[in-house]
Amino acid sequence: MNKQHVVVTFMNGPEDGLRMSVDGASVSIGQDPGNDVVINFDPRVASKHLELLHSDGQWLLVDRSEGAGVFLDGVRIHEHTPLLPDKLVYIGDTLLKINVTGVIDVAC
């Protein structure tokens, strides 16, 4: 079985430098404790602010912030936007780098 890992790296704030690896076909990021990546130190981050979806062989960024916005390298996203390597994602006042580590073979 093949798996991909989404790696979220905090680039500022109290979690600066923290790297989190998440598996799954979708990854949610926000203040709510039910998210895969919880950002509870930034009051400008919504309960469920950003979702990453794996679809048709690519990862997409989806703004779920209900108006607060998601920015990819400083440009606000408005639709399902492909995740590109080493781009910076801004949600609230939090800066993230989000990458997919690649395919890892896992024995079944």
C-alpha cells in the first residue's frame, strides 16, 4: 500500500519550527480541537480554517474560514487551489509551509 504524508511546518509564532506529519485523504487545520492540525494561539484563525484534499492525484487547498481568508504566497485563494511545493500559506497571522513528503511503501 502507498501512503503520502502531509508535512505542516509552522514558520512563525509560538510554534515556529514545529513540524507535524499527517496521513489521510484530507487534512483540516484550524482552532477546533477536532482538526488534524490545531492552531489555538492565533485568534484570527477560524474553527476550521483550511482543508487540504487529495483529489485526482493532487493536493488542493480549500478555504473553509468563512471570510477570514487563506493566502498562498500572499495571494488569496478563492477556489480549490493546487498545493505547490515550498509555497507559504497564511491563515490568520500564522504562516505555514505545507509539503507532501512523497510516496512511502507500506507492507500489508
